[in-house]
Amino acid sequence: MKTVINIKTDKEIKIKAQKIAKELGLPLSTVVNAYLKEFVRERSVRFSVEPEVRPEVGKLLKQASKDYKERKNIRGPFITADEAIKHLHS
């Protein structure tokens, strides 16, 4: 027997969730039902939110990662903190 649950959520969250569910080939109702079944089975709730990085920060991180892989724009290693501080002041 099926029933309908009405919930309130932010429109943006709903749209993002529907998009991800669609990418996985699932209707959003299947995702919600899976979470409800897990909640009943485990009798617990886990919250985890990955921080969203601002686009400009993401761009800087990608460039830094690329530079590191190419061994560009990196200094060190420094043996002591004084060495690192001296380098920062140079």
C-alpha cells in the first residue's frame, strides 16, 4: 500500500536533488524512499554536507593542483619554521 508524503524544502535543493537523481537514472521519490527505509532500519539520522567552494576559489585550487603536479610555483620543503618565514619575507 502506498501513501503520499508532502514535505517543504527549498526550491533550489529540490531542483538539484532531482537533477542528481535523474543523472543516476532514478526518480526523486525512489531516493527519498531509500532514505526513509534506512532511517527506519538504522533508527538514526546522519547529516553530512560537503562545503560548496566558490567558483573563484575552485579555479585557484585547480590551478594550484596543476602547478603541484607539474612541480611549478612550489617552494620547500623547509626544515625549520624560521626557514619558511625567511622565505616568506624574501
